[in-house]
Amino acid sequence: MELHQLEYFVAVAEEAGFTRAAERLRVAQPGVSAQVRKLERELGQPLLDRSARAVRLTAAGHAVLPYARAALAAVEGARQAVDELAGLRRGRVAIGTVTSHTVDLAAILADFNARHPAVEITLVEDASERLADAVREGRLDAAIVAFAEVPEGLSAHVVTDEEIDAAVRPGHELAGRDTIPLAELRGQPLICLPRGGGIRAILDAACAAAGFAPHVAFEAGSPAVLSQLAARGLGVAILPSSIARHRAQLHPLRIVEPVLRGRLGLAWRASGPTSPAAAAWLAHARTYL
């Protein structure tokens, strides 16, 4: 049994497919298939059910997966211990971020790279919910995410904490008002961030508590695009107050009963970083912020 066989097996299990696993590992797909089959022959049991479109774990696969992850983690821990003794002459850090925020992440990364040029840094963009899951599961070391409350299992350095407003174009039927109860958004065509984002999760939860599902007419991944759609009269945009109240082409409406608030911050596992490089980057980022 070889470590790369375990690595390939874990990647296929997590990606639910050989092609995506090969892309993640940056190797040829036939090589992944061959090594996983070799592992199965050595263990004497099929680990993966290949009969459906998405590859699934067999009972034996479910049993082996935690041990495979533990073996890979132990090897990575040994490498990290050497990195720590080497004074961060090498190492890896994986960072995630939502697509739109006020954090100068490029400056943080550039300054860290200047201090530790041999540390490999990877950056991915995604929705807050998926980023939080990736940090919890150890696939990311830290992430810039939006949230109402600090996600379970994570610690966070809050960067911004502000209300969530509605916004319409001047001339809209709601433009003569300064506030709007959440219940009055029922049936209104809303312009929102996609599901998985912090602000969208806060809105969905508040509407569910009020007994209705929001009528989302348009979704976009950028608050700037939401602003443009609302300015064209396509609906009511749900935005951070810092954007809703500072766009000349929009009329802001404070959402009340209840007031909605959202936070943006740097999140990491509550148990702490898993490598010297990640610990150094986190300390650097928190000092910068």
C-alpha cells in the first residue's frame, strides 16, 4: 500500500468522481483509476461503487476513508514539523474568499509572500457557506466569509459589521419611504446574492421565521451588479448598508421588524491552524486587519 494510492482514493471519495479527482490532483485520470483499483485489490474489497453517474463509497470504502485521511494527515504533520524547524523555508497555505468585500487581500498575500517567498499560497473564490465547510474540513486554512453569527467550529476576526438594507430605484413605489418591515417584502421581486452567501442566508432565515419564502427574481454574485439591476427598476435589491446608502442611483430602505445584520470576517478552525505556514499567515493577516 502506497501513500499516493490513499491520496487518490480520498480525492475520488471527496470529489465523487475520477475526472474531478484527477483535475484536483493534476494527474491523468487513467492513473487515478489504476492506482485505486490496485489499492482495492490489495485490500480485497471494492472501495467505490462505480455503477452510478457519481462515484459512491461502498461499505468498505466508508470504513477505510477515515484511516486513509489519518495516514495522509500524519505524513503532512511530519512535513510540517520539519517546516517549522526549517523556519518556514517551505510550506503551503490555502485561502478562500467571497467574491466581493472590502478586505485588501491582495496586499496581505503580497506582503506575506515577500516575507516567506518559498511558502506556496493558493486562493479560491466561493460562497461563504461552502468556504466555511472547507475551512472546517481542513481543505482551506482560512477564508474571508460573510456571516450573521460565527459559523460553528470556526473562530473569526470580524472586519465589518453592518445592517442589511433593501434598495430601489428613485421613482419606485417604495421610494417614498425610509424603512420597510420584512413582512412587506413578501411577494416583491427581490434581487439577491446566490444561495450560500452570508447575506442571502440571513435573508432566507429571516423570511422563513416570518412565514414566507422570498420571491427572488434575479441573482448575481456581486453587490455592484445587484445595484445596477435595481437601478434599472428590475426589483428590490438586498444589499449591505454601506452599498445601499451610498449609491446615487438607489433609494435605500432600512429593513425593520426585524433589523437584519451581517458580518464579514476572516475565519479559521477553532482548533487553530494545522501547519506552521498557516499559523504564520493567519498571524500576519490578523495583524494586518
